[in-house]
Amino acid sequence: MEIKVSTENGRVPVTIIHVDGNLDSAAYKAFQAKAEELIKNGARHILIDLAHSPFVSSAGFRAFNSIFRELNALNSDSSLSDEDMKKGISTGTYKSPYLKLANLSNESRLVFTTTGFDMFLELYDDVKTAVASF
């Protein structure tokens, strides 16, 4: 797996993590470490581009959840409490404004929706539209 990083400006600066290769149990630690490094260095809005990642395992999805939690903790100054966020996720009214995904394969998209990640993360078919959504 190879990870490339770029930045684009929407309404806010968006850090794009481009994953090339499967995001599985052999690769998720390097992926998560890179995301944590980016967050430590100031990234607050992250888009994960999976156009060249045909397979995402449960380990990859755990990494997404970890990144989601870290970004939410850093942005806890918002007017939305943890309780309200959890209620919003349950009712389908909350989507993360800090973490989004683009270009999931059909197989990974099925897992994404089956596991409920679509309840709190937005998924886009292209990077340009995803960046504009931040």
C-alpha cells in the first residue's frame, strides 16, 4: 500500500489521503499512523480517496472510526454535544463535517453501508464533489 497526501481548498483546507492498494490488516497501521501524523500537524478536515484501493477490510474501517473520533475530539468546541451527536447518528441527521470518503469500490461500499458507517460518514463518487462538501 502507498499513501499520498495532497491539500485542496474548499470552504476550508481539506487534506486528501490517497490510498493506493488494499486497506487491510497488513496496511491499516501505516494508514492510521499517517492520518494521526497529519492531524497532529494541523489537518482538521480529511478526505480519504480510495479510488485505487479495491479492498477495505474491517481493520481499515476501524481506522476510519479512530480517525473520526480523533477529529471530533479536536473539534469539540462545536455547539453539538457528544449526546446530541450520538442521537443524530441514530436518527440519520448527523454526518461528520471533518471526515469524508470518496471512490469506494462496490465491494467496500457494500460493507460501508452494511456496517452503518454511512450513518455518520458521507461517501462521494469523486474527489472534486467531496472537497466542495466541506
